[in-house]
Amino acid sequence: MRVLIPKTLAGRTIAVLLVGLGLFHLLSIWIYQVGIENLLGSTHEQQLAERLVSVKRAIAELPSGDREQTAHALSTSSMEIHWSTLSLVNPKPVESERLSLLRERLRELVPEITDDQVRLGFADEGTPLGNDADAYQHILLASVQLPDGSWLNFIVATFRTAPTEHGILGSLSAMGLGILLVSIVLVRSVTAPLRTLARAADRIGIDVAAPELPQTGPVEIQQVAKAFNRMQTRISRLIRDRTQTLAAVSHDLKTPITRLRLRAEFVKDEELRQTIEGDLEEMERMIESTLAFLRGDATGEDSKTVDIATILATIGDHLVDTGHEVALTGLTHVTLRCRPLAIKRALSNLMENAVKYGARARVDLAERDGEIRITITDDGPGIPAGEMERVFDPFYRLEGSRSRDTGGSGLGLTVAQTAIRAHGGDIALKNGQRAGLSVTVTLPKGTAS
């Protein structure tokens, strides 16, 4: 069976279209044929009219003794004929609508059939055949008067008074429904591998060590999966090589700084020695922050389910212990699957900026529409509108100095944004109406894996 399934996406598309449309076309033909047969049933009206006239003429020319036998001989499987001195159908003062339509149709087909010569009725309309309407609703009764006053009584079974034209509509509807269903199945089958590929691409943006994409499906999808997996391997190798390079650079840079520290101890001038040690300390801090940024997520940290409220409380307690004012509001328990150290570093940078430049930090934790929202506000001067995007650039600072007094190397917001976006979230900045800055962090739940 699998041998008959095309391997290419184009082949499968054509196969689905041919098989699906072929089956539904056969179904529509069958429905159409049934409709045509019902439509052809209307020709019974003309046959009935001609039969009434021909039998009337034939029986009227026979002597009375031969009429019943001849009428019986002229009967068919669908039409029973009897001769009698009595009419099978009793005249009614008012005819039903379907009888009126039938009588009008018969008069159009055979003008010599007059109302006074022909009595019509249905077996379910109180005729002598009984009162079971369901059993006799398709039995027509007709009585035709002969010139001598006797009657020819006709019982016509399975007679349809009006043609049905719903067959054509049913056929077209079936075809349209078939095309719709086939299109849905086709689109879903074609896009399913693409959706899998999209999820894999989104996953690798969060975790480069995620499992490789299965190389199954049509040939084209297999080729895309192979290329995707090769790309993921190259990215992993690139990050691993960069990590090793950064480790070597870190060691090479720290070694001369350590030697300079030792040499600074031999400087007799106290003020000069403190200045040199301060410069070395600042240089070492800048190197550490730069390497931490460049290292990014190359630490190989595993994802875990943690309580974001606990992380915020830990950071807040540390800032309070160092003499800063921090207030936590909102939810007290919100779980998130993430890389805890990366998230903690990002939130710590944002809260430290709030207390450093805004005197105090107010942190609110909320959850809405499957997202975790952390809002950090301060009472600082805010950020000029034209600088909102630039503050996320590496090494960019609103104030130009990089002294020990103001601190930092312009990487705090950059590191925070990188970590948050690596988890599928984002950071938004907004100035307060009068003063202060509001930083909103959004994180989708369960994105990291």
C-alpha cells in the first residue's frame, strides 16, 4: 500500500485531488441519476392521459359482456383496469390542490378529457380503498365515463403527481461539498509538516539544544528537515566554539590584570595606587559584564519550572538588604518553565536599574491570556522618547561617562532583553505621565523546554 503513495508533495497533492474528487464525482452522478429518474416520472402523466383515452375508445366499442374481461387484459403491473356500471371515485364539491394540478395537466396533454367524463382521486383522500393515508398516498384512482353511462375504473400505483428537480441541486451540492472537504484535507495534510517545522524553528530560537526535527513526510519536507537540522548543528557548533574562545579570552585578559594588581602594590604613592586599583577593578568589571553578554545562553543551563514570584522576592530582598526601597505587589505564586539563572539575571538588571536611577522600585506581577506580565516602575527622570530603542543597544548609555560612581557598562538592558526574548517574551518601556519609567516584561508560559 505504501508503494502506491507518491513520495513527492506534488504527487500526493495530485493523488488526493484525483481520488477525492473522483469519489465525490461518482456520488454526485448517482444523486443526479436518482434525480433524473424522479424527473422522468412526470412522463407518467402523459402516458396516463393517453392510456385513459385509448382504453376508453377500445372498451366503448365492445359489447357489455366482453368489457370487464378486456379491461382486465389491458391492465399492467402499475395500472389495474376494471369496467363497472358504478364509478370508483365519488364526485367531490371541492378538489384538493394536487388533484386540480393533475387534472389541469391531463387536460393540457389530451384536450378531449373533460371534467364531466373523468373523476380523479387519491386513495389517501377518503376513497373506498380505505383510510390508511400512508399506505395509499401514491395510489391514483380514476373513473372514465363511457358513452352508455358505464365506467372504466383505473387504479394507478406508485404515481407521482409532480416531478422533482432536487436531484440536480443535490448533485451540485454534493460536488461542492466534496471539493470543500477535499480542499480542507489537502490543505491540512500539506501544512501539517510546515506547522511542525515552524514549531521547531520557534523552539530552536529558545533552546538551540532542542531535539532534531524528524525527517519524515514528502521528499521536499525531508529536504527541508535535513537542512534545518544541519543549520541547528552548525549553530550549536558555533556557540560551542564561541564559548571556548570566550573562555580563553577571559583567561588571557584576567592574567595581565592580575599582574598589574600585584605591581600596583609596589607603588608608594597611596593616592596613585588607589587610582590604579580602581581602574583595574573597573576594567575587570567591564570585562566580566562583556563576557557575560557575549556568552549569552551558551552556559548550557537546563530549563526548569520555577516560581517567578519567588525569584522577584529574592531579588527584592537582596536590594532591600543593600539599602534600597522595593515594593512587590500582585500575584504571589506564578510558575514558568524557563532557564532560571537567565531570567533572574534579566529581572535583576531591570530592578537594579529602577533603584539606581529611580530611587525605588515597584514591582507588580500579573497573569493574563496565557502570559506572565511583570511591571517595574520607578520615580526617576525617565527616558527621552528618541532614546527608547537605543538604550537596548550594547554599550549604549544615556550619560556618557563610565565611571565607578555611575557604574555599569551599558549592557544591563541588552542582557535583559536578550534573555527575555530568548524565552519568547519581550520588554517594553514607557515614561510616566509626570515622572518615572515603567518597564513591562511579558513572558509566555511554558515556552522554554
